[in-house]
Amino acid sequence: MASYSLLYFNGRGRAEIIRLLFTLKGQDFEDKRVTHETWPAEKPKTPFGQMPVLTIDGKVYTESLAIAKFLAKEFGFYGSTNQEEYEIDQITGMCNDLFTEMVREFFEQDKERKANMTQNLKEKTKPRFVGNLEKILSAKGKGYCIGETLSLGDLVLYDTLDGRVADDIIDKYPNVKAVMNNVRSNDRIKAYLAARVPTPM
Amino acid sequence: MASYSLLYFNGRGRAEIIRLLFTLKGQDFEDKRVTHETWPAEKPKTPFGQMPVLTIDGKVYTESLAIAKFLAKEFGFYGSTNQEEYEIDQITGMCNDLFTEMVREFFEQDKERKANMTQNLKEKTKPRFVGNLEKILSAKGKGYCIGETLSLGDLVLYDTLDGRVADDIIDKYPNVKAVMNNVRSNDRIKAYLAARVPTPM
């Protein structure tokens, strides 16, 4: 059986989707978390000075979404046709676009600019984004990105919205909410979330 | 046979990778380009007010990288194993990160900030990025992202660097240069590039 070790900061960030995939599969992995103090010592040991890094039986993988897709396929959470993979990739791409905007806002140093970005995200980008997801999901109507079981798409959607987009926005969109609930109510995910220590981002 | 229609601005941007995939396959497609004058009329007809949009036999596809992967798989340019797909996704992800940075710089309005971003891209981000690609490619050593034929990974790498990263940077990295040359010297791509009208971004 393969052995997995994940290296990332002590936060959700770009690694949580990988942790959620392991959790959903029930696959043990080493969840190695570096602090901002220990990162300078770890950094030169990573291929490109970036995290997350996943090591599978000694082989090193980088780029969070590429890793997520690789694992999702290994674990059977990536559909079974090219069309289904596309539908997961579409939602993953949309979520990644929003996440990138949120990261920019999080790290913005200029106070005025940051305030504008925060307002824009809250009033425009996030509601529009969730509305777009709803359009896609309502055509499916089952509370899943594809079929009637959890896939990478549902996990990415959940992780992107959870704690980052206000409930009063999500509450307006029943199909998005249904996906959130289907992820949250999975026994393995539920146990993981209950034990998860809250971290910023 | 499927009919394909691509909608995008008259530029490379986030659609060129799709055009290159059609070109490499030798697959006809409608290359519908909107101007900044005609876009307001087209926008409400798109699913999310964004481009590129690809229509395949009347079915609408969004999110450029999701579309690219879908087509690459249909056309046989996405490897043949999950590991090969990962290796293509890894390079695609790295290229997308750089492209996103370049787009931010391109649209930055604040003059001082833009100048800093330009300098940072030129002196740090781009050389580091190409150096990272070289590390990955030199372990393969064949001038291709996977195997010994062109794939989505090679096209993405080519399109990200072509005209956007200075030749004197690329010249330092023989394996990156070999991929660039392998893309450029493909007969179909060569003919396409020779006929392509230069556009900003």
C-alpha cells in the first residue's frame, strides 16, 4: 500500500482539498505542517520552494490542483468519462479563480485597496460566483457535481465556500447548499471537520 | 463529426491554448472573435458573462483550462496514464500561475505598482519559473513534457513563454528551448503561427 506524506503550512489554504480527498477515501497520510518559523529550513528541501508538496512512496508531487486531480482519479472521485472530468474541472476552475481573488485580498498591504477588494468580493464577486455555481448545479439537481456520489468537484466547492462565503449568500442557492450539506454529512468528512482546529485562510 | 465554435476576444489570452489544440489535431473550428465594441452585446448570451466559451454541437463549455483538458483528451494529447496526466497538469498549473501574474501586471492601473510588478516579473518570477520548468524537463530529457510526442503540456508551455518571456532567459535552459522548438516546428503549428496576426497578450 502506498505511503503518503503532505507538507504544508498549518492552514487550509491550497492543501485542504488534498486532506479532504484522503479523508473521504479513508486513506491514512502524514499531515506534516510547517510553521512560519520552520518554513525557511524546509523550503530548500522542496522542489520549487513552494507548498503543498505531496510525497507518495518517496516520489514528490507539486501543484495543488494537479495533485488533487491525480489523487481523485486514484481514489475514484473523478467521474468515469471525459465529460464528467470536464464538469469537475469546470467547477474546480471557477473555484480556483475565486480562491485566487481571495488570496490576493488576504495578502494586500495597501489599506484602501484592501478595503475596496474586500467590498468588491463581498458584494459582487462572491454572490455572482455562487449564483454561477447554482446555475450549473440546478441543471443537475441532485446535490452533487456529477452523478449521485461525492467527487472532487463537491469537495472543492465545499472547501472554497466553507467559512469564506457568508451563509446568507449560500442560503439563497438551494443546489449549492445541497452540495455543501452532502459533503458535510459524509461520516468521514463530518468526523474530520469536528476534529479540525480552525486556522486562518 | 462534431462541430466546434470558439468565442473569445481578438487576442491570445486564455483561448490560444484551445486554438493550438485544434491546430495540432488538424480539426476545423469556428474562431469567432469579438471586439471590445461587440462584447457588450455578446456577453449576456454567454453562460457567465465570460470568455472563452466553446460550443460543441450546441453544447456550451466554459473555463479555459477545463476546456483545454477536455479537448486534449478527446484528441489524444493528454498522455495515457494518470501519472502522465498529472505531469501535464503540473506544468499546466505552473504556467497558469505565471500567466495569472502576467495578467495582473498587464491590467494594473497604478503606475508605480505596475512598474514594480514589471520589474519583479522580469528579474525574479519569470527566470525562476523557467528554471523550475527546466528542472522538470531535464529529468525527462526528450524535449517533451511526456513521452516523445507533443501533448497539452508542451502547447501550454509554449504559449505561456512565446512572446512573454525574453529569449535571453529561455536560451539559458536547453530543455525548455527544446520543447519550444518541438512545438514551433510541428508542420500544422508552424503554418498556423506563420498566418497568425499578432495581438496584445
